[in-house]
Amino acid sequence: MEKKYYKYGTRPIIEEIEPEFSTFYAYQWETGEFKEDMTYMRKIRFDFSGDREDLSEKEFNAYVEKLRKEKGL
């Protein structure tokens, strides 16, 4: 399985890519965890707003860690 990492607006998003499909997980502000949220498939794939930012795994992990620290999670 391949993973891709994004920031959509300020929300971190993980895409897990399988041969037949992808699953999207969105960062939950309240808990600091990731929850499946397929609404981001369309937002990421067809980003007409320019809100999507592709991140490396290292950039993504640093950003998530920063968010969790800011929230005390």
C-alpha cells in the first residue's frame, strides 16, 4: 500500500492507495487522530480552489506533531 500526504486548507489528510481504490483519512481537531472521511477524495482529486498542498511524509509528520502540541494532545 502506498500513502500520500496532503494539507487541505490547514487540515492534514492521508490517502492510502490500494490497487483498486483509495481511502482518505482526515485529521480530527478535537482528538488529534485520523478518521476515514471520503469527502476529501473529491476535494483532493479535483482541487479547483487551490487549497491542496502535497507534502512529503516528513513534512506531514512534522506538521501533525506541531498541531498536536498546539492543542496539548
